[in-house]
Amino acid sequence: MIGFRNYFQHKFNPLHVFCRLRRFGVSRSAARNLCWVYERGLYRFLL
């Protein structure tokens, strides 16, 4: 179970999500805003 948690933390880390959004062509400001909302609203409660 520890391995899954580490994998989950890595893949859903807000910085990792930001990089993936940028790779998909989302502008820097939009990706930053989306990640801010994601981190404040969802990520904190998941981990």
C-alpha cells in the first residue's frame, strides 16, 4: 500500500499536474490557476 501512495503522490502532485497541463498546450497562467484551485480544493483532502 505504501508503493501506491507514493505513486499517487507523485502523479497527482500539483507541480506534476502543472507540467502536464503545459505539455498539453495550456497557457502558463491558466495552468497555474487550475493547479492552485486543484491544490487548495482537492489535493489537500486526498493526502
